[in-house]
Amino acid sequence: MHVNNVEKETLRDLGKKMLEISADPSNKERIKLWKKVNSLHRVRPPVFVFEIPWHEMNYRDELKITCRDPFLMGVERALRRCIYQWAHMPGDMVVEGYIECPMAIKNTGAGISENTEISVTDKDSDIFSRRFNVQIESEEDIEKIGMPVITHDEDETGRRLSLLTDIFGGVIPVRKKGFRWTSVSPWDELVRLTGVDRILLDMATRPEYVHKAISRMTDSCLFALKQYNELNLLELNNDNTYLGGGLQYIDDLPGRNFNPSRIRPSDMWGRTMSQVFSAVSPAMHDEFALRYEMKYLGQFGLVYYGCCEPLHKKIGILRKIPNLRKISMSPWVNAEEGAEAIGRDYVYSMKPNPAFLGRETWDPCMVRKDMEENMEKTRNCVREIILKDISTVRYQPERLWEWASIAREVALNC
């Protein structure tokens, strides 16, 4: 890793800007708001924007990368994106006053990768359609799913920490950060290997085969978590870490008998999802997904469940999850039914439809109307508003800026 004087000054200037932003009093107020929501207090719903089509966002070169070293490019990119979002579409984001130094942790994966055919509509985007070629179709094939190996290169972590401390010394603190992305999706990984249609049909025609396949994939996820824990690589994520819902600030974590030198899963948020189960009945979702996901989720202090799959008819089975706190309510849910089933027992993690941003003509009135209707349907719930899965804004970043402004205004008046 190498940084020249020009790059160093650029990074230091970005660090100064980050520290300045972190000192804004609104950060403390937003942390309080997220804590109240995550503790099931019915307050103004916070707004958070994530999974942004950054290749369409570069306004006045605010996102132009100048570093050449791959590691430092990642550092610069994260800083520029954070500063950009704060300036144009902050919602209720929180900026902390330090630079993250990620530990050099490697995961070998399950030993088998997806084999796909892709369809690209925008060469500059990493969002594209995929057709998964089948690699697992029999019980014998299930053995292709291996157990991952987690390793930590302590020397590399030391080099990263030394470099960032040298760059940002006297400007902004640098903190070493371990593994905290505890969101897994055994079913979403499995269908990349089996194909989607075939494995869903197999639940009716070959249930034992399906049980063996998802059990193996779940074991792979569990084996990885066990190693992160045993190698002492876990990091608290009750902060502005993103797992699928809003920010995760809460005083309920870490757990009892907390030892800051050894983080446990019970000190953290965890998450699973089964997006491919959108049209699967609650009973089959329980049998083929939740039964296995609970082996993973049961280890965590608090749980966020779901993603894009509509869950309004499945709240009953989700109540089995220990320490469940937040439920994803995607754009395809029946909001009234979901709100009635959730009540105030969990956070209703509202996911507005991102398709409004990709229409040929931008219509802010339509966005406002949809948001107000959803606010009314869920008025008795504890809510957060999370915009994600934004494929395109048609290279008009101001659409997203205005969306964030509308969402926060509606939330303030709900």
C-alpha cells in the first residue's frame, strides 16, 4: 500500500470534513431517535436511504476517486459517499467521528460459486439480471456445498492500521473494526446453485431432498459464525451498521456479562431472510426456512428479519424467533394487514417502492401520496422508513435528494 503527498492531503481533507460533520448536534439527536424506535417507542419514524446507484450520483465530481491503491480507493470512496449523502439526502443518517480500519478477514465461502448468464442494461452499473445455471439437483450434489474457512491476517491488519493512522493522525481518530455483517440468507444462496423454479417445486415433490439441501447451506452459515466467534473477530453492531433495516443504535446491547475484549453473537444484532419465498405459504415457510434460520438467529441478542419477501401473512410464524425486534415490510406487502399483525410488538420496517425513482417521468406528488397512504395504514405501529434496492434514478440524482426530503417531511407530519 502506497500513498503520495497529494493523495494524503486529499484524504486528510476528507477526514477533516467527516469530523466536522460528526460534530453536528443533529447526530446525537438522531441516535436518540433510532434508540427510541429500536426500543419500541412510538415516535417520529426515522428515514434512511441505502443501496444507492452510486454510478449515477456523481454531481460536480463530488464522488471522483483520486487514490490509486485499491485499499485506499475503498477508504476514499466511503468517505466521499458519506459526505455526499450528508449534503444531499441525509434523512436520519448518523456520522461517527472516526475512520474505520477493517481487519484483514477472509472467508473462503462454501466452495461452490454461482454459474450465471447475465443481461446488462447499463454497463456502468453493477445491477443486472441473472439466470442461474443448475449445479445442484440431487442429494449427491449437496456435498458440493462446503464449510467455509475464516482467517485473519494480523500483519495485514497492522499495515492497514499503521497506514491510516499515519494519514489521518492529528485529524480524525482511526478505529480497527472486526466482523459485524451478521446478515445471512441460506435460501438466497441455495437457489443460486439449484435454480429458483426447480427447488421450489421440489418442496412439494422431493421434500426430504430440499430439507437436506437447506440444512447443509445453513450449517455452512453456522460454521462461519462459529469461527468468527472463536477467532475473536466479531465487532459490536449496535451503531450505524446497516443489516437491512435502519440504524441499529440501542441500549439493550451488548448483552449481560459483556466483555469488550471478546464480543459474542449475543452482544449483536443478527438477521436472516428468504426472499425467494415470496409466494410460499406460511406453513411451508416455517418448515423449510424458519426452522433452519432459527438455529442461526437464536444466537443473537436482537434480530431483524426479512428483506424483499412480503411477510404480512407470516407474522404469526415469525413470533417464534427469539429476540425478534424488527420485521422488513417490503413494497409488496398488504400494509394494513401487516400493521395489524405486528401492532407495537416489533418495529414495522417500512420499505417504500423504489420504482418511483426509475420512472420515465419523475413525479414527486406520486411519491408523497404513496408515503402518506402508508403512514396512515401503519399509524398505530412503531415504524422506520428505509429506501433500498434503488436500481436507477435515470442519471438524475436530484430525484433521490427530493425523495429523501419528502420522506422526512411526511414522517415529521405523520
